[in-house]
Amino acid sequence: MASLRTKLERLESLREEFGATAASEKLDLLAELEHKSLGRAAEVGRLHEALCFSRAWPDNPKLLATVNRMLKHFSERADLNRFAGTLEDSGIDGTDIRFRFYRVTALWLAQRCGDSLHIDWEQFEAKDRLSRALESLALFCERGALQQYVYDAPDWIDRMRRNDETDAVFLSRLFAARGAADAVLDSVYDELDMPFYLSASAATPARTLEYVRPKAIEYQRHSIERQSVDLRQAAHRQIRIENVNRRQATRLVDLAKSAMVARSRDLDAFAYASADDVMRVDCSHGIQIVLIGMLPVKRYLLECEYGYLMLRNGVVVGYGTGTALFASCQIAFNLFPTFRGAETTELYASVLATFHKLFDADTFSVDSYQIGADNDEAIDSGAWWFYARMGFRPRDSAAIRLANAELRKAHKKGYRSSKSTLRRLANYPLYFSLASKRQDVLPMVCTDSISLGVLDYVSQRFGSQRKDGSRRCSQELAQALGIGSFSAWTADEKLMWQRLNPVIAAVADVKKWPKADRNALADVIRAKGGVHEKDYVKLFDAHKRLRRSIAAFAAANE
């Protein structure tokens, strides 16, 4: 056991060393580790991570083939089976997952691996509320029984489900029944805070199996050098964003959802992904960015958000979101722990270049959470310094003074910012601009204040008659824009019209706008409900009068 542990440690020490000599030694070490059992659960996990890293940064074809074979059969290892319970929630193939999944994620899992999905009753604290929810979701003719007979929720579910349904599959399908509004179902479901138990099976999402065979493998011939990246140059790289066909899009959306499930996470952009709005970007260094748009019904009121996966040589190495408006983009960047340190700045530069191209954005921001606000992991990793070294800076005057002081101290040998200082810095978003500094950028334009201003407008004008008020706003806007019929509009375009017409009414008197601006406004609204939401961003940003009006309204209602 000690010898195997030493070999594992040596393999880990060679993680970022490449070349013929390093590759040969790695192969010898893998040959020793492939069919022998490690003595501790943590060591099994470490071997798994070393294999995942080598698949993303492979030395040569022979080593990659070895790594792929070992990962393919990882769940068959005797040590994995011995320590599977300890490795629960690791996302390793052959281990179980416990998590409180979104309603739509639970339904997706029920369709994909229903036999493995169960309710974790020991962790369920809202059984009484679930019993009341069952009464609401049951058929009218069943409600008398549910009200009269004394059974707890698990017993009722066991009685109501089909024999081929698990308790979790039954509930996830019941919460997807037609006839109830999605918003109401989501609200009831969220209050239940339902815990799930996903047992290991061939269909259970696992990090071990996350792989999309790339067109070409980028083999690592030389040791990785951690170099700084000039974001200004990187933003203007020649990249091409390609739409993918429906079959590929569905596979990539499933990959994104699986990546979240395997890590006990959920992300709106993936949970509510639109398979009609999936794009791919091939970057340098074997990096690929997959962009995933959201279903129109789940889109934000004004901003546009795309989720993204980062792949290197077909291995999912991280994920995030890009949220855009006002020629600006707020990027959330999450690199999985296994892959941190290798080419982090190059991966970030690829993401920034992608969103610069996608949205024509000239200003990028990082929110407070990403750099440590209520996020100890970001504090421990020094996330603020990661962005600061690439040129991101705060805009708040107090934060600028504090940041400048830290940047000066950084020249002292061995200096490290204290956690208390990093927490103070994390209270302020960071910005990076490719053009002159502007104030009308996200998140300086607060869209929540826009929503508050619209609420006040609707309240003052219509009070409790909100639905009638929305119809009035719709009629007035249609008249101002010269729209006599919506028959040519899609259902999603009509949905965005209903959502946005009170906003437009509160923001501006559009009937006084020039005809060209009024025509362009109709195009903006339709694009918000279009297949590719990125088109909306470009139309909104090009509409100078609308853009100014929205920004001014936000400022007035802060």
C-alpha cells in the first residue's frame, strides 16, 4: 500500500511536467496503479482527478488511450467499490449523489435514470407540507381520501405511484402535470426543499464520463508555463461562433446538465436551456467554449444570459454565465478544482473573447460573489488577485484606494493580502474596459431598480387592476407603434410583448419618438422572444434612445 501511495504521489508531482521522459514515467506509474487497489478513499479520489487532468492535458496518444481506458473502467475498481460510500457526492462513476435538485432537473433525471432516483426521506423536513401539496395536485375525486385518511406523505406516494415509478419519479412527474402554472408549481416545489438520493447506475451522471470527442487533440509537448494574458489582445482574437444542429445541441445541453448534477449543483441557464440556441467556439490550446441560451419563458426581463461550458480536449473543465446589456457583460467564471492552475488565465481569456464577439461588449464585470462576498472558497483562492492581475479594477472610490494600496504592497517579496482585506475588497464589483470608461454598464445600471420603478408606475396608475392595466399599456403601445395585429408574431414574441409593454409605458412616452425609433422598438421586443437571444442584445444596444431611457429610469429609481 505504501508503495502504491508513493507512486500516486509521484504521478501527482508530474501533473504539469511534459515531454518524452515525463510521459514515459507517467505510463509506468499508471501501469502500476491500474489494476491494484489503493488503501484509502482519498487516494482513490486523487487517482481519479489525476486521470481527469491527464485527459484534458494529455502527453501523447498512448498515454491518452491509457487514461481513457482507466476512466472507462474506473467504477469497476475494487478500491472504488470498497470506498464508494465514503466517496458519495464526489461525482465519480459508481458513487451516489444526494442533492436538492430543481424541479426541472428532477424531471430530467426521472426521464434519464428514473430507476436510480429516490426521495431522501431521512433528510426531508417538510413531509406535512408535501401532504398538503398532494391534495392540491391530486384529482378532485381523490382529494376526499387524502383529507380524510391519516397517512403520511411517503405512504400516500407509495399508494399513488405506479409499480414502475420510484417515489421521486412519481413526484417529479406530478409536479410537471399540465394545467398548473409553472410559476406556481416552482413556488410550491421550492418551499418543499425536496432532498433526492441518486444511486449509482450506468445512466447516472458522473464526472468520470464527461467527454466530447474533439475534432483534434492538442497534445501537451512541453511543461505548462503560467503566463499572464493580455486581455485587450485576447478580446480581439479571430474566433468564429458556430450554431450546432439539433442533435448536437441536445447532447451538449445534456452534458451541461450532467456536469451540474455530478457536482451536486444546479444552474438556471442549464436547467432551463434551449436546445434551439446552442453555439460552439473553437479556441486555441485545445479549448472549446459551448454557449447555451435559455428558454424564452425563463429569460430575464431586460438582460440576456447565456450559460457556457469550458472544454479542453473534450473534457469539461469549468462553466459559467455571461449576462449582457448596454454593450457590457458580467461574466461568472468557475473552473473545477481538478483543473485549476494549469491554464486558468488562458481559459478566462477565451471566455472573454467569446462574449466580446457574441455581444459586441466593450466592458466586462465580475460580481462581488465571484471575488469573495459570502464565498469563502473565493477568499481562500485569492480570486480578487486573479482578476486584478488581468487588469480588472473597482469603480467605487473607497475600493479604488484600498485596491491601489494592495497593489503597491504586492511588490514586497512574500506579501499576501489578509483574508479580512480580501473580504473588504470583495464588497465591490470589478470592471475591465476595452474602450473609454462608461457609467451605463452592468451592474452599474441596476435592473432591479427598473423593476421597482415599473412597480411604482403600475401601482399609481392601476392599483389592484394590474391585469387590466397591462392590457391598457399593451393597447397604448401597439397604437403608438402602429401595430394592428400580432398574428405574425410567435408565441414567445407575444410573451415578451406582454412582459415589456408596462416597462416601456413607465420609461418613456414612445408616441413622441421618431417613427424609425418606434419601428426599431418593435424589433427589439420581438428579438427578446426570438430563437437566439443574442440578437436582442445587439438590437437593444443599437437603439440609442431606448438605451438612454432605460438607463435614466434605472438611475432615477435607485
